[in-house]
Amino acid sequence: MNAIPMKKQASARHLLGVAALIAVSGVQAASGDSMFSISGFGTVGLVATDTDDAEYVVYGQRSGGRKQASAEVDSKLAVQLGVKFTSMFSATVQALSKQNGDGNFKPRAEWAFLKAQVTPDLAIRVGRVGAPLFAVSDFRDVGFANTWLRPPQDVYGQVPISHIDGADLSYQSSFGDTTLTVQLVGGKSKEVVGGTDVEATDFRGVNATVELGNGMTLRVGHVEAKLTVKSASLAGLVGLLRQLPFASVGNEIDPTRKDSSFSGVGLAYDEGNWLVNAEYTKRKTDSIIPSTTGWFLTVGHRLGKFTPYATLSELKRDDTNVNNAIPPGVAIPGVTADLRALVEGTVNSQRTDQKTTALGLRWDLMPSVAMKAQWERVKPNGTGLFVARTPGWGNERVNVLSLSVDFVF
């Protein structure tokens, strides 16, 4: 692995330094009888691969790891402030700094909501809340809370939205050793994905989790929204096609307020020294954003403070959602010599199919600190989820080595 650039070493030291200061503040706040509470989490990570022809990223990021190790893929820092007004009303704000879709670490409010605990079983939150898309939606950024170094991207890379501006309602009930939690959510969300603005409006969904007394947790969820991708290049292509006898193709490509949905089922088993996690998800849209299926299976075994684990995962395109009915050889002077080929290339640029095999090791170094090492072998069908690709790169196996230190305070 190559040496870390000095700039990225400084970034990691800065994150740790800020975390240490905030941890002290949190201890001071918690030591007194206060209505305020402060907590947080962070990760300092490194990622390197065996290629310089593409960069490994968490989906939505603009830069990542190649032969030159990167500290920008997994490193993050979050601070959470809680305020308890009464036994019923409280507020939570979480500020998170990690590499965003604009390629910087500008902090943002990941959570910012008011909560009313109406009854011991019923709670309502209003404001910015987590989007219940995956089994670990609320803590997928909290590396310390997860066995893997990062959630499997073949599943979690399908939807880069992590929060919504709106409201949710949660109801929880227990039956002996079984606990059922049902969550209803509605609102809207805006995200930058690889430098492109993405909006989900009319967001609504349901999420149900059943915790059994034998270490088993089952989860099922479904959300729907109107999806908009604000891409100038796509808008230009759609506008061109609508001026020609191929308006139907343009309408299928157009990613403006198109119906979309995401469904998933998950299983978690954690009993004794064995742990198993699995998810199966489906993304469907009515635009050039392809419909996909993702799944993963993780098995781990605790050996004292060490937990080795293995993960298999896959992301597969089910449908391009575009019927390219343009005859071959249609030329548009000043634009393209082959309009069909231009459309086909644009459609295939959205293909992210890949398979991943991963082996990892977690070491619980301290009660609030864990170190992890993870090796992945990624086989994209096309370009997969990699970015900054050289022309013609694709269908090449990539070995990825990641190291991290996760902490909570």
C-alpha cells in the first residue's frame, strides 16, 4: 500500500482532534443533572486498490481509493445534541461531516427533529429524520455499531438518500419475548450524487421490524417517491429526442418526477458467538435510472475481542426502463453521427452491476473503539460503482483493501 498523502494524514488527525475535544465536552455535559446530552461517533479510514484506472467509492462520492491510498472514502465525524424538554417532548440534532456528493467534507444536519413520546408505545418525530430504506438505516454511518467496515455497497449503493424532511410515526408493542415495531414515514429529500442534484418528493413508506427472543430480527420495508435527477446532459438529450420522431424514447429517459420505489427484506441473527446478516432489495423506477436487485449475506464468529467475517453480495440491473426504438445510422448534424448509439451509451452509463466477495476482521480494542481490516474482490459487469474511470475501463476484477478505526463517545 502506498504512503498516505500528507494532506489526507492531516485530515485524519483533524477528525481525531475534534472528536477528542467533543468527547470531553460530552463527559462534562453528562456529569451534571442537565436537560442536554452530547454524544457522537467517527471513523478514520484508509482505502487502496490494485488499479489506477478507476476509483473505489461509497456510492455518491466523487473521489476514492486507487493504488494511492485514500482517507476520504470512510473517514467521518458526527456530533449529536439531545435536549429533553419534558417527559413527552424532546429534540435531537446530529451534525455529520463526511465526503459528500460535491467532493468535500462540509458538515450538514443529518438529523434535526422534534419528538413527542405520546404514549410508551407511540412516538412522533417532525423535522429531518432518517430514511428507513435499509435494515441499518439509522446507524449505517456508525462504523462502531456494525460488524463490517462499511455496509455492502451492492445493496446500500442503490439509494444514496439517508434522510428525509418530513415526519414519521413509530409504534412498538411487545408480546412475550417478541417485539414488533412499525414505522410510517412521509416527506421529501434532496441529495447530491456524484455532483448531480437528486430529489425525492412525495416520499412515503412503511417499515416493520420483529425482534424475536432467540437473537433473530426480521425486517421488511417499502417506500415510494417521485424521483428527479437534475442532469443538464440528460435534459439536453431528452429535449433533442422530443423534437424528433423519437419523443417516446425521450419520455422514457426523462428523470423528472418519475415514479420510483424501493423494497427490502432483512434478517439478522446474533446469538452467542455467531452472527448472520442478510438483505434482499429491489429498486424500481420509470426513467433512465435502471431497476435493480441487490442482496448480501454476511456470516461472522466472535473469538474474544476479534470477529472475523465473510460477505457475499451482488447488484444486478433488472431493466433499463428505456426501449431504444431509434433505427441505426440516424445522424444529427453537429450532435452525433449515430443517435441510436448515443442513446444506448447514455443508457449503459447508468449500469452499476457488480459482484463482491469480502473478508474482514473486527478487533474491539476498547469499549468504545474498534479497529477493522477488510479485503474485497469486486467484479463489475461494465463499470460497476467505480468512478473516475479511464476510457474503456470495465469488466475488470479489482482488489480493495480497507483499514479503519471506529469510535463512539
